[in-house]
Amino acid sequence: LYRELEIEQIRLFKLEVKEPIVSDPNKKPGDIDILFYDKNNPYNAIAIQGKRIKAIVEKSGCEKINKIGDIKDAVLQANAMRDMGFFNSYLALFIEVDGREREETNFLSRGLSDQNFKRIYDFSHRDKLHNDVGVIFIEIVQPIDRLINKAGMICICVDKKAIPMNQPTNLTNRINELCKRC
């Protein structure tokens, strides 16, 4: 994934970053879900807004997908990160699939059907996502009734690379301040 994001060395990352990066957590983006940065290149920070979508694949073949409507808010947050001026901003959709009931199919076929994955891929408000913001799809499938770290699948697709921006000095200074706290 790091190579896809065109960063040679990523040395640090933080989750749910607010201070000192986000000055007002009551305004979008609220927080930065994932922030990748390098102490030697703090002007090349990557901000990722993540949204989890839950899906249950039933034995009958029916697939129940929750939280697709919540993607609209994630689009607004990703756009707000872009407006802050990060070198790269991404929207990452984490698709959590419980495929344990689909026992009649191959282990590798227990994720979402193409039709339902397309519903997520063509999420509403995709046209509202700023052109500079990249899109990542991460499908995590639990295909059998074992711990996910014992039997599971992860598929990652960088669907659209973020367009690099010249990160403003004031944002880079706040990232440097964050580096000093680590």
C-alpha cells in the first residue's frame, strides 16, 4: 500500500489525530482517522478518512449491507482534509464482510457479490468527492467460524490515487509539533 501511495519511507502513523493538527474538532473533518508522516519529510503527510461498512452474507445468498448511507459524511470529511492542505488525502472504505454462513461456496467466494460490491463502489456523493482526494477500498472477509487472524481475507484496491498538493507551511509546522510529542 505504501508503494501505491508513492511514499518511499513512512516512519510514523497516528490514529484519530486531533491536536495539534485539527484546530476545531467540532468542524469537519473533526479528526484525522489515519495520518502517515515522516519526521524527515513532514511536508508529505497523508491523511486518510476511513468509513466502515458492515455486510453479512447469509446462507440463502442474501447480503445485508449496513452504513452505506454514512459514506456521505465521510466524503465531507475527506474533502475537509483536502481543504486543510495535506500532501495527499484519501477516503478509505473498510468493507467488513461476515461470510461464515455461505458454506456451500468456495472459501475465496465468501465475500460480497459483484453486484453488491458495485453498490458500494458507486457510493452516493462520489461525484461530490474532490478530484484531488484518492479512494481506497479495503474488503475484510471472515469466511469461516475461526478467528480472522487464523482464516480470513483482505483485499485492498487503491482505486484512485490522490493528487499531490503543496502542503502549507502552517500544516507542516503542526505535523512537526506532533512529531515532537511522539
